[in-house]
Amino acid sequence: MASYQLFIEKVKEIHKIGAIQGHLGWDQETIMPPKGAQARSEILSWLAKEQHARVTAPDFGEMITQLENSNDLDENQVANVRELRRRYDKAVKLPSEFVAQYALTRSQALVAWQEARTASDFTMFQPHLEKLVEMTNQKIDYYGVETTRYDVLLDEYEFGMKVSDYDPLFAGLKSRLVPLLQNIMEAKKTNPDPKLPTEISFPVKAQTEFCKLVSNAMGFDFEAGRMDASTHPFSAGLWPGDTRFTTRFDEQDPFSCLYAVMHETGHALYEQGLDANHSFTPRGDAVSLGVHESQSRFWENQIGRTPAFWKVVLPWFKQQFPDAPEWTPDELNKIANCVEPGFIRVEADEVTYNLHIMLRYELEKKIFNEKLSVKDIPNTWNQMFSEWFGIEVPEDRMGCLQDIHWSMGAFGYFPTYTLGNLYAAQLLEAMSQEIGDVDEIIETGDWSPMLDWLRPKIHLQGSKLTPSELIEQATGVPPTPQPFIDYVESKYSKLYNLS
Amino acid sequence: MASYQLFIEKVKEIHKIGAIQGHLGWDQETIMPPKGAQARSEILSWLAKEQHARVTAPDFGEMITQLENSNDLDENQVANVRELRRRYDKAVKLPSEFVAQYALTRSQALVAWQEARTASDFTMFQPHLEKLVEMTNQKIDYYGVETTRYDVLLDEYEFGMKVSDYDPLFAGLKSRLVPLLQNIMEAKKTNPDPKLPTEISFPVKAQTEFCKLVSNAMGFDFEAGRMDASTHPFSAGLWPGDTRFTTRFDEQDPFSCLYAVMHETGHALYEQGLDANHSFTPRGDAVSLGVHESQSRFWENQIGRTPAFWKVVLPWFKQQFPDAPEWTPDELNKIANCVEPGFIRVEADEVTYNLHIMLRYELEKKIFNEKLSVKDIPNTWNQMFSEWFGIEVPEDRMGCLQDIHWSMGAFGYFPTYTLGNLYAAQLLEAMSQEIGDVDEIIETGDWSPMLDWLRPKIHLQGSKLTPSELIEQATGVPPTPQPFIDYVESKYSKLYNLS
């Protein structure tokens, strides 16, 4: 019988390589000097190859098989064996050279995307995206297609999810969100939303101070992490004691930075709350992107976009922005919840947000299931956007160049954002039944009851269960979109006085 | 016959691990959240073990032997084989477990040193230092002693250098520097040095701007590097296109930051000037610490501490520090060259600097050749300091806790600083013979002739030659202390009107 000790040593080495990749990735996104990109790409490519070699080593595969037949493992050990089995089975299908080349291509594409986005010039990114789509199609062929080609990608980011799961889910959501949006747009004609004053500037330094206070109040430990700036806000749990998130600044709009910080802090709290007894193993890792996104969206929306939140943070806001108008908490909350079809996904309100996801989902289906050509992406994007949102995309920076994901080869990732929204609403409902009305708790200014509820139910669980098992264990019911639909309809009917 | 191609692939992997260690080290010194230290130590330890396993792999050793017997290699390839032979022969003497444990110990000691230094409490660092000395003694035993124990360490940092080389070198220097210092101290009694006004503050932001202008004028490419802050200024050439240096700030004294920046930029220019065709191989690496230090000291002292330098940068200085007195270039130069026995090595003038090095050298000799106990280091340091410098160390922060080196296990490193001073003066002498009077060139504001001289003669050479071969090739004579003695006696006799 293989020794579990030997197996877990190897698992930890594999995870350490991943941690280093995460660290170099964080650096690349935040502070790397531009001319360092080429050598950095080579190093990341080499690390990917090294990691792949370890996961696919024949003796490691044998260890997994032997441990699967063992009766001596506890539930944490079983979870680690299960996750490595899943990873091994996928990894052995990819040739080592492909893995290295794919990592190199991604790392170079990321740099090209940053430049193309700044220039708003899709043609600068197009050859890289073509290469990525080509290699992703190769990857699909290596893995093997059982249902549709896109399903192979969807499964990568949320285990077990397929087009046949998402199609009805999105259709159901759309059938409720589109009428809600129409009602809101109608209501806005008579009662227009408040607007941010254009003549006031919100300095970066003050935004930083304000957001750090909020992040700290949420429970982020700045002794065990950092906040920095990057083009695309993200969060990275590098290793125990080092979780870093980023935000971006718009001096005309402090809400952009604030909600990026609350979102990323939500992710970061999950990482800081993982069980350090299981570091560098799947058991000590976040379970899935969908669950990760539930944590970010919970803090951003269910906590941050409420009148109760604004009552608490108003004094901090006033202190940092003495020139801002004399807004009340309700006015600030209204500004933070304006529903408006806009171009940018990460700045979308909760009603339109999932439409942004569906658009990307439909487009990725076209790319991988219907062979949509990369050169046709901008036009297709713009046409769909015009149809769905009723506004014309003025430039690719506001359209198909806005998201980082494709430049990282992350096709099939976007739908997990919608899962996150659904899980977050379901968690809020279950949480409220146990700890009482969350808005009332927010208003006390002590937000630890929410974090204390999430810690044992989600964070400390790591990857012990599958994502849907975890949601069911935490809430008492399997994942369902109903709580989200109830939440969003109730919240926005109230905000817009809909009948 | 082993394929050179296969050999160099392995060499590049070994160097990539080193580059990652360098990156994590940079992060640890500058921006790492404190609670990340433990896991970071584990990762660094694992990387050290991985690297060691590759260097000492039996088939790698066989490759080296086969390539040594090949006649087909060009001079660059020969240099790579030579350097890996040297490394292999040392590495195989160290057990893998020792290497990992030693890396872990160093990484933990670094954190302890930072805390001890802040608290100025040697006892906080003592157990770590005891462990480091113990493990360093183990390392000496593994390598094997041919002459004295300390020689084994000296050789680590400047190949081939021994106590029997340094003892007469330091004695010779001391016999000239001590009388010079006495004459200067005598002259200061009648003509006291100018003092920095204590009522003026030099803001960090303005210091940053000023120093970036200077670094840029020296030729540092900010598109291929960064400047940050850290407790102990350092420079790290991570990989092609990414060279980072740090400085520190004292709002009462802008010279501290300026000369740290010029020093570290000197190191960084060497790194940025290495031959990118030989990246990730010894041929593309800096050849030695002594030569590295010659680059930093050249820019810091031979360029930066001259009246010509101050003539050029005075307008930048005035623009950033409008509240500063109306100093002339000569006054600024005098302030920048005040000779004064002080406690801190990195802030020492050129006359006393090498005495600081000799003190550390003598102390390290006592530790490793005469078994001086770690607990007795503070007292011994303070007694020697009092004798040599005539002033009493008020606290360990200003004494034996000031330097980072021991916390990194770098015993035997300090003497390379003196070598750097000697090489720098020798390079200046040779350079002047070829490009003309350097002070006149500095005064034009275009400092590229000096960099253009150093690039092919030092930087692009990498490790093609040994350090002393390189100095001889660049200057026409083997390394000699005479140019330094001439330089320092002439410069300070003029500054202090000595007869």
C-alpha cells in the first residue's frame, strides 16, 4: 500500500509550484517592469511543464490508484486523493510540450491584451487570441469530447457543469430579468436616477484610505495580505499568511474602486479563512470558482449595496471626501444600485450583470461549438450587445477587449460568475434564518456575525466536498436559482417603486 | 560525448530556480505581509533543495566531465562548463537535507533579524545567529578545510581569496588610512565640516523624484526595472528586463537616500548590461561580488561624490527641495564627503569605510578560526569599535545588528566590499587614460562615456573570465590596491587642505 505521507509530500510540491506561479502572476499584473515580460513568460512556461511532469508521473498515478483502494483514510485524505485523481486524469491527456507552449502563449497573450486594450485595437490582440483558441481546441481534442466541445471547457471551471445545465438556468434567469429590467427602465423615465457630480474629484489617496477602512471592517487582515492597484482588479491567495487583492481608481467615481475592493476582499476573506492545517493540498484550497464568486458577490452586493451599509460607512466617506455633496445613506445606496444597461461587466448592476455573462457564454458557445472565427468576434459581440442591451458599443475596449479572461485562455470561466450570484443569494437566505436579519446586523457596524457564519460553513471546508454538496450542506438545499430571483426582484422593486 | 545543448538546458533550469528565489527574496525584503513569512520560508527551502538536487544529479556530473574533455566548445561554453564544475564540486559535498534546512534557517533568521534590529535587542537574534554559525561550521566541515576554516567561507564569495591574501591587503590599507584619518581629524579641529540644518525636512516624495532623475541620468532603464523602499538597500537582477533596486529614506538627510540609490543603481547597471544572449547561464551572470561592488562604488563615489556631479544635479536638487539652503556645488560636495568616524557602515565615508569592513573581517575570523561565542559578539564588536574608531556604540542597532548579511548566513562576504573599492579606483584610472578626465565628462551632464566604457569591458563579459583576469583585461594590470590609495589620499588631501 502506498504511503499517504509520500503522496501528500508530492501534492504539496505540486501546490508549491502553483503558489509560485500565483506569485509571479500577481507581480506581472501589478508591478512588473514591461521589459521583464519575455523572460517571465519563459519561467512561467517552465513551471507549468515542471508541475505537469509531477502530476503525470507514472509512480504518482500508481500511488493515487493504491490510495483509492485504501480503507485507512479519513475524510480529508479521501478528498485529497479524489481531487488529485481528477487532476491526474486530465493532465495525463496533455503532452508536456503542449502544456509548456500553452503557458508561454497565455503569458504572451496577456501582455498583448493589455496593450490592445489600452489602444482599443482588437487587431493587436487577434493573432494571440487565434493562437489561444487554436490551442484550446487542441486541448479539447486531447481531453476528448463526450457531449459538446464547449462542455469540456465548462467542466474545467466548475466540475460537472455542462451546456445542458447552463442553457435552462440562463433561460430561466433571462425570462425574469428582462421584464424586471424593462419595468425599471420604464420607472426611470419618470423618476431618473441620481447622477454623480462631474465637477468633484475623489483623490486616489482618499479612495485608498476609505476602501482600506471598509476592507478592514469586513475582516481582511492586512498583516496577512496587501491591497494594490492593477488594470483588472483581482485577488490571489498566494499561501497561508499572504493574500493579495487589487483594485483600480477612477477619480470621478469612488464607487468603482469601493465595490472592486469589497468584491476582491470577499474573495480574499475566503482565502484567509482556509484551513491552514491543510495548506498546499486541495483540502486546504477553495473548492471552485462558483463558490469563490459567491463570497465576493455576497460582500459586494448583499452587504455593500444596502442602506444599512451606507449608514455605517457614511462618516468615513465624509471624512475622506469633504467636498462630496451632503448625501444621505439612502441617496448613496441609490447611486450604488442604479440599474442601467452599460458596457462594462464589472461595473454592471445586479439586474444586468447576468446578461453580460450570458452574452459571453453564448459567444463562447459559438466559438467552440459553432466555429465562429476569431476575426468575427468584435462584430458578433457588438451585434449581440446592441440587441440585448439596446446600446451600441463605441470601441472594442468597451466591448470584447474589456475582460482579461480570454487572454489567460480562460474560456468557459464566465458562467461561474452567475453561479456565484446564485449561491450568494442562497447563502444569504440560509444565513438570515440562523443569525437573523442581515441588514439589521450590518447596521450595528459589527459585521463579524456574517463572517463567523461563512468561516466554518464555507471557508474552513476547503475542497472536502464538491461545490454543490458544499452549498447543500451549508444551506440545507441543493443549488437553486430561486433565492437569487426572489432577492433581486424584491430589492429592485423596492428601490424603483415597482408595483 | 555529452551534448552541450542538453547540459545548457539543465543549467538554465538551475538558473531559473535561482531567479525565482531572487524574486521571492526581493518581495520578502520590500512588500511581503509579515504573516506570509512562514510559508515563504518553506517555499524557499524547497526551492533550495530542488536546485541542489539538479546541480548534484549524477548524470549532470557526468555531463560536466565529458564536456571538460571536449575540444569543440567555444570560449563561452568553456566558461559555463568551468563554472558548473566549480559549483558541482561544492554542491555534492552538501547533503540535500542540510541544504533545505539551511535555507529554512536563513529565511527565518532574516525575519528575526529585522525584528531584533527594530527593537535593538541582540538577544532576539542570538538563537538564530547561533544556529546559523553552527550550520555554517557544518558547511565548512562538509566542504573540508585545507588552510583555515574561515578561508572556506571567503572562497565562497570571491573565488580563490584567503586570509593569507586579505591579511596583508588590509594591513597595507590600514597603514595608509589610519594616518590619513588622523590628519583629517586634526584639520577638522580648525575647519569644522558643514552640518545639515536640522530644521529642514526633505520629503520622501521629493527625494524619490530627485533620486529617480539621478538614476535615470546614470543610465538605469526604468522600463526594465524598479526602485522601491526597504530596510536595507539592495539590488536584484531577477532576469533579463527586470532589475530591481531599493533605497531607504531619512527626511532629515537626503544624502542617505541619494547615495544608496547611486550605489544600487551601479549594481543595477551591471545587471542591465549583462549579455542577454547568455541569460540563465553563468556566462551571462555577473562574475563576482567584488566586481559587482566595484560597479556600485564607482557610481556612488567616483561619480557621485565629486563637485562636477553636484554642478550637474544642483538644479534638480533645488527644484525638489526649495526650502534647502542656497548651497553651492562645492558645499554640497563637501557635505557628501565629510570624513567622520560613525557607527553605520553603509553611511561611512571613503576613508573610514574599509575600517568598517576590516572590523567585520577580524570578527568573522574570530568566530570561525578562534571559536568566538555568538553571545560574546556584541561586546567584542563594541570593544573593537571603541578602539578603532574612538567612539562608543550606544546600542546594537548601531553595532552588530546593523547589517543584513549574517542573517542570510553570508559570513565571508564583507571583504568583497573592500575589493570593490580597490577595483573601482583601478577602473577609474584605466578609464581616464582612455576617455580622458572623468570629472570633465561628468560636468557635461552626459555620463554615457563612462557607462559605454564599462559595458563591453565589464558588463558584457559576464563570467567569461575569472574576477582577477577580468580586471587585468579591463585595466592592463592585475588587481592592485595602489590606485585606491592614490585616489583616496589625493581626494581627501585636497578636500581637507592637508599638506
